[in-house]
Amino acid sequence: MAGKGKGAKAAAKKRLEAQKLLADNRQARHQYEILETLETGIELLGTEVKAIRAGKANLRDGFCLIRQGQLQLHNVHIAGHEQASRYFNHEPLRVRRLLAHRREIDKLRGQLDTKGLTLIPLNIHLKGSWIKLTIGLGKGRKLHDKRQEERRKQDQKDLRSALKRY
């Protein structure tokens, strides 16, 4: 009985370590109100995988489009791998294909067409040995919305600090 408990804890710890955040787009949650998220795979080259694992990815200006029934990731910069030669290295800003089920892509297409929303890459993370991308369906925020959200967050922070004092 005691041995099974240790094994379960070790397995949980291993799963937690396997889900490592590699790159994050923190500005996306400020610029957009995220309505829905979707975890997708990315079609990558070998040097891109090595560069992402080394933390050389930048999601800040990235966006996703649906072209010819496929999800595509645009304007995400993945720096070249340092140990690879010029010939074998990849193009840093190339268009990358995202891997998702057909029904998920169709659902996103319908929401993008009707509501005027956009797809934003939120983070790149490891899931086991696979590199996954989380994309968010977002609606752009106006300046007054951003200020209102910052005020709300600051009020919550002040409330938590006041409760800690008493």
C-alpha cells in the first residue's frame, strides 16, 4: 500500500515536469480579451525544436490565420539554432502549420467570421516530449477597457494586501 502512494506521487511529479513553459505571450492578455483557448501541435523543423527548447522563441507579434482549411502561425520569430550551419538552419519568420482537428478548425472559422475575433498565440510549452502551442480566440480591447482592467486588478491586489494585514 505505501509503495503505491510513492509511485503515484513520482508519476504526478514527472507529469508536472513534463509540462514546461518554453515561451509566453504576456502582452496578448493585455491587448485582447481571451474568450476561448485551444491547444494545438506545431509542424516544426529539427533546428526549430532545438531553438525553442533553448528558449529562443518570441510570440509577441504573432497571429494565426485559417487558409485553405489549415491553421497557420504567422510572424512568430524562432531564432536560428546556434550549433547548426547556415545551410541547415531554418528561416526565423517562416509560416508554420498548426495541427488541430477538422471540427476544431471549422468551429474557429465560424467564430472568426461571425464575431470579428482574432486568433493569438498565447504560449509554447512541452507536453511530455511534444511541443504544443496554446492559441486564444480574442477580442481586441480598447484603451478604456485596458485601463478598467488594470484598475480592477489593482483593486483586487489592494484588497488581498489589506486582508493579510488584519
